[in-house]
Amino acid sequence: MTLFVMIPHRGNFPVVAANGSLRQVTLPLFDDEAARQPRRLTLVRLAGELARAVGTLGRVAVEGEVHRVSVGRTGARYFTLRDRAAQVSVRVPRSAARARIVDGERVAVVGALEWSPDRGQISLVAEDVTPVGEGAIAALVAEVRGRLGARGLLTRPRRPLPVLPSTIGVVCGTDAAVIKDIQSVVADRFPGYPLHLETTTVSGPGAAAAIVEALARVVRAPGVDVVIIARGGGDAASLLPWSSEEVCLAVAAAPVPVISAIGHEGDRPLCDEVADLRCGTPSIAAAAVVPDRAGLAGRCDALLQGAAFAARGRCERAAARHGALDPAGALRAGMDRAATRLARAGDRLEWAHPQERLVAARTRVSSQPWRRATWEQLARARGRLDADGRQLEALSPLRVLERGYAVVRTSEGAVVRHRGQVSAGDFVSVTVSDGEIGAVVLDR
């Protein structure tokens, strides 16, 4: 018999047989009952499924108001991000400790949700915390400016720009306008001048770290003698990475001069204040370091002409001095001077007769108090000799022997210093203060 069953609900169900008769049949409703039964899970399994479910959300960006800021033992900071209808706990790791977090300020937090099974809590782990609103951004910039000023970076000596850099490094975003502005200046002033471009993220979460990494790459590139950091204009929030402490420290620590060209003329991020030169636009920055080829050629021509003129002048002056020379006259003058000196010497020799010189020498010798000096030297020498003699007398081995000590020697004359040098029956000599005594060793 074939049955056609309709199951509208639980309980008794009408069954229509093949012959058309209607019968009531009670069947167990296993599907409906199974749906109403709870899943039996261990707590570890439940925590794992929650962690997987939270992980599927990925990175999120959330705005809200900071509430109840605290600092943990490891240096991480915690606060509650809330609005009118909801709130979430936020953990800021120590690696992001420079973020400004103030109670009551509105911030944008970028990060990922994390399930903590030990506390049974979902929290947002922040990668970046950015103030929202002009007042909060201004306060953050002022705070960073104070730290930079304490380090002396705002007043440090600026490095001069190279006149003819080998390669110009550029750190910028993927904005085509900025790159086009710099390349147009190169094409106008010195076509084909070498550039090294490094494009990176210039705004938003993680931009500060990306800028620092790009700057580190470009200064390591071969031949880079100067770097331009540039981006187009934007609001205060989008320019905030260029006022971060890590970017300013990287600019100041760069091994080559850095030119800052961020935003438009009115934009003044903190990297402008620590860079070696601040320019209002990327075009102005490029014009400051890209040499003018025509101007360089003109300067080279002028320098060559000046060098040629100076060389001709020196040659003419040397020729004039050479023409004015009179070798014969110079020789005659030299001979005259020599004859004059010889005549003067002859006069002195004629006056000083040998006998007179001998008498004068004897007079000088007799006038010297040489006897007194000699006796004084002999007396000092005798005193030193007596002192040395007394010291030698005090150090003499005989003085030691006089105090009752003796020196024992073997038959070969070696001094006996320990018992192992002699044996029973060996002949030894004993030296005392007034002579030697022969002896035989009876027992060691």
C-alpha cells in the first residue's frame, strides 16, 4: 500500500491511502524536535567557535568617545569606546603607546576584534588611535611639538642642500598629480635628471609607519644625496601622519638633507619644522634641488673664461719680471758685497794679533772661578760615593751571616735550598761570617 503523507504540524496526521480512504496516523516529529534541542558543546569548543566568528570580521575602523582610560602592568593602555547606544573595550598595545588617548575625546580606532577566553570578553585591539575633530588634532600636534622641542629637533642646525646631487630621492603617495608636478620640473630644468621614487601610504591608519619605512628605503638607495617628502593637500586628519613623532624623528635622523613639501602653502605639519627645508608645494621643492642645466652651462663658461683671463695675466706678469732681470748686474753687485765683507774681516784680523788673542784668552780663563766649582763637584761626588757605599754595606750578604745565618753549598758549589739536594754521607761546606766549615750530611 502506498501512503501520501502531509505533515503540517505535530500530533495526529491525516494519511490518504491509495484507495482514497482517510486515516489518522501518529508519527514522531524528529526534525522539529531536533531543531528545538540545544547543541551540547564544551566550554573550550564554544570559546573556539566564538574566536573564529570574531576573526571573520577582519580589521575594522570605529569611531566613538574615550571613556575610563587605564594603564596595565605591561605598558598597554585600556579604555572603553562608546556612543549613545553601544560600547566596546579597547586595548592599545605598547607598540602603539604614542597614540593620544584622553577621556572624553572622540577618536577613530582601527584594529581587529579579539576574544579573550580567560575573561570571557570581546575587545578591540587597536593598531591606530586617531583624534577626530580639529581641537583634538591640534592638541595632539601640540603635544608632539613639545616632545620634539625637548629633544632640540626644532632648533637643530639645518643641513645645506647639494648643488649637484647624484640622485634625488622622492617619498610620496600614489597621487599622480604630485609625481607629475615633480617630473614636469625635472623635464623643464634638467631633462633626464635621475630620480628615485618611493610610493607609500600617506594618510590613514598605519601611514606613519609606512612613511618611515619608505624614507629608510630611499636613503639607502645608491647615489641619493637629498630626499623630497611630498603629498597633496588634505584636511587636518589626513595630514596627521606627517605630524607624528616617528616621522619627525626619521626626518631628523636621515643621513642626507630632507625637503618637506606636504599639502598646500597653508598646511604646516610638524615634519615641516624638523626638515632641512620647507617648501609650499612639491613643484617648489623639486625646483630647489633640480639644477638648471642652462644656468650650470652658463656658470661653467663664465668660470672657464675667468680662469683663462687669470692665467694670461699671470703669464704676462711673469714675462715682465723675467725681462727686467739683469744677470750681469746681479753678479757684479754680489761680488761687490763679498769684497766689502772680506775687507771688513781683514780689518778685524789685523787688529787682533795672535799674541794679543792668547793674552786675552788667558785673562778670560783666569777670571773664571773654576777652582771653586771643581772642589764643589768633587765634594758632591764624594758624598754620593759614601752614600752608595753605605747602601752596599747594608745589603752585603756578610752582614746577614754576622747575624747567625749560614750558607750551605754542595761539593759542586750549588747553594742548598731544600733537603732533596743532598743525601746522607754527602760532603757540604758551610759558610759563616768569618769563613767556611766542612761538614758531612748524616741524615736528611
